[in-house]
Amino acid sequence: MVDTAAHLVDRVFPRVPVRQWVLSLPFALRYRLAYDSEMVTAVLGVFIRALFGLYRRMARDYGIDQTQCGAVTFVQRFGSAANLNLHFHVICIDGVYAPGLDGQPEFFALRPPENSEVRELAQLLAKRIPALLKRRGIDTPQSDEEESDRLLRDQPWLSEVYAASVCGRLATGPEAGRRVAVGGDRVDPEGMDSSASPRCAAVAGFSLHAMSPFPSTTDPALNGCLDMRRARLCPWTGWRRCPMAGSVIGSRPPGAMKRPTRFSNR
């Protein structure tokens, strides 16, 4: 996992700002995606196309056309309580590439997304993803439960365990069906008021969070330290070499840019 963080920072991502987007899904969809890898790819494709569309629309506000976006996605299968909760962490470059005056690609950083834009994106996903399921004959009144649920048909015991874990309940034993108690945490993620947090939205079970951006390695706050960027860019990969990571970058308030800023890719 540490190698993954180093590889992304050193060889994949250009030295430009990036933003992490997190998409959580309704319970029923979490269960389906937990065993259907093809559907994971399809749902992620819907998310990425919608997300890139938002960046391209923001770029057009500045008169920037012929844009290209980029992102890397981590598919995480569990929640903070080790429950089955498949969701997406998308590390997206926080801007677009477009031809410069010399015709060569240049990066243009964009303003942070507005709260209303994050909510509109969540609403769009809440329409497009169910439409995808309907086109594939999944979760419709006409679909047969046993035929559409391969896990239930082929491995009923595992299906029962998956379903219980998604709902945060015990699957087996004398206390089967009881809700799992999590020490020190009484917050139900499904019942959280996302409107209380900036750049968060929850629509029909879909929860979308546009987290604070990570600055580029050319940012003065990093002082040229790649280790800090590795730790902040991919916090779940376990990168902990730099003692300054998590303090310097985390203390910087995200600033809105009034106009696009050009970055060198070197």
C-alpha cells in the first residue's frame, strides 16, 4: 500500500492540485456491487463521466475548451466498523488540461465546486445509476430475485452474511440480527445531515463528498517534500514516513480561485 502511494505521486499524478471525491451508495446497491465486479465498473463509469462533466462545465465558464480530465479510483469494500460498505474514493486532478498558446497541453486549476454543484451532481447520480440498473434488468418489478441475485442462488449462506454486514447486523449465532454496537460512535451514516458539511450532499441513499484539495508539490507549504504529499494524497495506503504530514497541509484552508491558474507539468 505504501508503494501504491509512492507510485501515484512519483509516476502517475502530475504536480498539480488534486481533490478527493467520495461516493457512498444505497444499502441494496452496496450488496449487489460486493459480488458483481462488472456492475462495479459500470457504476464507477457513470460516476466518472458525471464528475468529469462538472469539471468541463466549470472550465467553460472561463472560456476553456477542448479539455481533458484525469483521476484514479480506489474501490473500498468496508466502512469504519469493518462492515461491508463498497464505496469509491476518486482522486481527481482539481482542474483540466487544455491546449495552450503553443498547442501543448497546459493545466488550468479551477475554483472549488459550490455546495449546490455537489448536490446537483449527487442528484444526477441518483438518476443515472438506477437507470443503469433498469437497463440491465436489475432491481425492477419484473426481475426474479433468485435469477437476478447470483450470490443468493449460488451461495445463500454468504448472501445472508453479506446482507447482514451491509446493514450493520450480526449474521450468525444466538444474537443473529442484532445491530452491531460500535464503541464511542452513535452516528448513523445514513441519517447524517450532509447539508451541515461543506461540499457534501445526500440524495436517495447516494452520499457525495468533495473533500478539501491537496496542493501540488510546487506549493510552498510542502517545501518540496514529496513524503507529505504521499501521505495526504493516499491516507489509507499507510504512508507515514514524513512526521510533518497531516499537520502542514491539513492546516491550510482551501482558497477559492477567481480565475484559472496555470501549472507546469514538470
